Amino acid sequence: MDFTLSEEQRALQDTVRVFARRELEADAIRRAHSEEYPREVAKKMAGAGLLGITIPEADGGQGGTLMDAVLAIEQVALVCPRSADLVQEGNFGAIRVLARFATHDQKKRFLAPLLSGDEIIAVAMTEPDAGSATTDLVTTATADGAGFRVSGTKVFPNPHADQYLVYVRYGPGVNGIGSVMIRRGAPGFAIGKNSKFMSGAHWAPLYFDNVYVPPEDVLLGQGGFKKQIAGFNAERIGNAARSLAFGRYCYNAARDYALTRKQFGRPLCEFHGLQWKFADMKIKLDAAQLLLYRAAANADRGFPAADETTIAKLMCNQVGFDVANEALQVMGGLGYTQDTLVEYCVRRTRGWMIAGGSIEMMKNRLAEIIFERRFSQRPPRAKVMGDG
Ligand SMILES: Cc1cc2nc3c(=O)[nH]c(=O)nc-3n(C[C@H](O)[C@H](O)[C@H](O)COP(=O)(O)OP(=O)(O)OC[C@H]3O[C@@H](n4cnc5c(N)ncnc54)[C@H](O)[C@@H]3O)c2cc1C
């Protein structure tokens, strides 16, 4: 067992750090509070080879590892937390689903503009009555000639995307779920009024009213969702990396502050009550980081480690928020202002305890792994009359 990064991995960290400081640092606070999606950053990321790190070169990616993508997210987040979103979205989630399941033609039309930083994608999965119970989704795809007609409502996605990966129901049960690609502006597709998350990011309901999806825009047909579930383990690593990196950003800011801010004639770092906060923060960050790296390194070796990725996501989501919150406390009134990015990171990390599989759903999953059996979350079926 080796706990050190390889020479190549350290070189990657250095390169990304230099890029982030040169290109992203100056505008980090403005970017975090802007309501605009930072499209200009996507172009810079593409130029620096930070989009599609894990995607094969044949598909326009960098042919790197999950661990490389994790290291890139960390280095960008430590300089400009908002920009880390683009590294995450450019390497995990929808983009990897496309790389894995899209046809050659779909890769050209949907994946290529994402990798070049020209377009943004969002996932439309959650519905008003299907949140944690994802498989309750009722957005339907009804056959119409060779294509499909999609009708339904989605909630919470980014309303500024150019293309949407929409989860749909072709038929009953989990096997009936798959996904299609729908572009902004498609006839019958309307984006509702913008709302704001606590993070400041926008979301809006998406309305699909008999939207025609040609056969060449079907990503996953019947049974597709089940096929895709295997990939969810790797996707959790990206979410975990960003949560934890935001926590570390705040820890660094609070540490610098504790070394320079004086009260009662001495720097904050000399107060015992704050020293223990730092000791606890460091222990939590290091523990979560080891779990994250274990999950990423083993996933790169090809082990389907559901327990490791579930634990890593759970721990990084919790620690990212806890440390950001504690760092804010250390920074007193300043930490609570928008003059630093600590309060921003508190708001952002809070959301990831809900998104992408909530803390509670991760614990449910872990319980199933521990006991090696499935625990249905659904109410027991009512007994049929005459069952005795
Ligand atoms: C920041 C953010 C970004 C998001 N982005 C997107 C996006 O891009 N696309 C998209 O489709 N969706 C997105 N979502 C939606 C997200 O996937 C859902 O919020 C999430 O799946 C939870 O669903 P819900 O909000 O309906 O909560 P519910 O499922 O109603 O859950 C409410 C609470 O009950 C708990 N709970 C539910 N079931 C159980 C159970 N069986 N055992 C224990 N506890 C349970 C949950 O953990 C939660 O605490 C986003 C959400 C957030 C916060």
C-alpha cells in the first residue's frame, strides 16, 4: 500500500495549480456571486485539457484516470471554488454517460461541444413526485414512428444548459426507464421561471409537452437505467471530491486568518479553543481524503467498489460542510460576509448533502452492503382479500 502520489500525479497538480492561479484566482469572488454561468471558464478549462480527463482520447477526451480528475477538481477548487463545478461537470455525470453509451453520431453532436467548452449539459431526472425515489419518475416517452413523444415535468436542473439528458419512462417498472437527449428550444419544451437554491445557483422546472425525440437522439432505451446504475459508483467520486475540496478551501482561509488576526493582543491561533477546532478539522479532512483516494484509486483499478464510493461520498459531503461551517466560525464576522468565499462554500457544501443521492440514501445503500440484502423502502404490499 502506497499513500503517496506518483510523480505524474504531482506534476498534474502543479500544472493545474499554476493554471488556476493564473486564469481563475483574480475573479474568484465575483464569479461565485455572479448569476451568470461562467461559460468563459469552460473554454479556458477545455484549452487546459481539464474537460474529459477520464474520457478516452478516441472520443475527444484526455484518456486519464478518475484520480487525475479528482486531483484537478481539488486544485481548481482551492483557488476558485465556483470553477471547480466546471471540472466536475466536465468529467463526471452526464458527460461520462454520453462517453459510455452514446453512438458515434451522438458523441459528435452532444459530447464534442461539451468537451470543447462550447455547450453545457444538465441532467433532468428529479420530478415533483420522484426525488429520492428516482424510479417513480413518470415523464413518459411514447413511441411515435421510429421516434418518441416525451411529456412530463422535471425539477431542479440548471436552466442555462444547451442540452438536457432527460430520464424518461418507456414502460412500467425500473426496466421501463431510459434516457433521451433534448436540446433547449425543441418544440414543446419550455423552461419555467427561475428559482434560486440556497447556494445562489438557479434552477427551473422543465416542461415537456409532447416533445418529439427522433430515434437518433435516444440515448438509452428500455432497460437503460439498470445498465447505467453500475456507473453511478464512479460518479459519486466527483461529487465527493468537490465537497471535500470546498471544505479544504475554507480550512486554508481560516488557517491564514488565525495566523494573522489578533485579539486580546495575540493571534487567534494561540487560543486553545481555536487550536482544537483546527485539530478536529484536519483530522476530518485527512480521513475523508483517504477514503476518497481509496475509492478513486480502486475504481481506476477496475474494482466495482460500491461500498468505497458510497462511504467516500457520505464522508466527503459531511466533512466538506462541517469544516466549511467551522472555518466560518473561526473567521467571526468576516467569515459571515461575502468578502470571502467561506460563507459561499458553506452554502454550496450544504446542497451536496442532498443532491446526487442524499446522506440518508447513501446510508440506506451502505446498510444493504453491510447486511448483503436489499431493504425495500416501500410500504409492505397490502394483503389481498382472502389471503388468510
Ligand atoms: C444543489 C442541488 C442540485 C440539484 N441538481 C439537480 C439536477 O441537476 N438534476 C436533477 O434532476 N435533480 C437535481 N437535484 C435534485 C436532487 O437530486 C433531489 O433533491 C434529491 O434526489 C432528493 O430528492 P427530493 O428533494 O425530492 O427529496 P425527498 O426525496 O423528498 O427527500 C426528503 C428527505 O427525506 C429523506 N429520505 C427520502 N427517502 C428516504 C428513505 N428511504 N430513507 C431515509 N431518508 C429518506 C431524504 O434524504 C431527504 O432528507 C438537485 C438538488 C440539489 C439540492
